[in-house]
Amino acid sequence: MVFTRIPSNLLLIAVPLAPGFVPARAAYLARMAISQMDVPTRQAYVAGIVALEERTAANAAMNTTRNIAQAAGPFSSGAVVAALGSLAIPLLIGGGLKIVYDLAIFASFRKVRPEAV
């Protein structure tokens, strides 16, 4: 899961660093093409590490938390753009924070093995 997200986040960082519109658009479209590849893997992993009777609740809690966290993005990005005057900064910060998050998830769960179904 982490190894599909890191390239996606590197492409997010590449968008404002691209030398022009066409390379920036290509980086963004490539990012969008691979950004959701982790969803089935994440859901299967969560289903494998929680008890059978808790799977629905675990997936619901995880998806709700992700959606609530994503809702804060536009507000925080707007505040950063207003404060610093650069549209590139939110993309750089977002990509960097997502990479740190992915590495923390990997470090936390790398030894947790899902049960066989």
C-alpha cells in the first residue's frame, strides 16, 4: 500500500516544480492515475487485522476519518496561499506530509500480519 502512495505523492510534489504547463499536467494526471491504487489493498489489510465482527465498523471508521480529514484541505491550503502568496506551497507541503504519513504507517504496521481468510 505504501509503495503505491509514495510515487503518487512524489508526483504531487513534482507538479509545482515542473518547468511548464504540459509537464505539470502530465505529472498531475499520472498522480491521479495511481493515487487510488492503495484503496483495495488498505481495505483488505484492515479486514485481515481486525476481528470478523468488527470489519464493517473498522472500514466505516477509517473511511469517515479520511473524508473528514480531506475536508480540511481546502481551508488550510487557502490560508497557506493567502499567507505566503504561492500556489506551489500547499502542493509541496501536502506531498511531503503524505510521504511522512505513509512512512509512519509502514513503520507502525510492517510487522502486523493479517489473518488468513
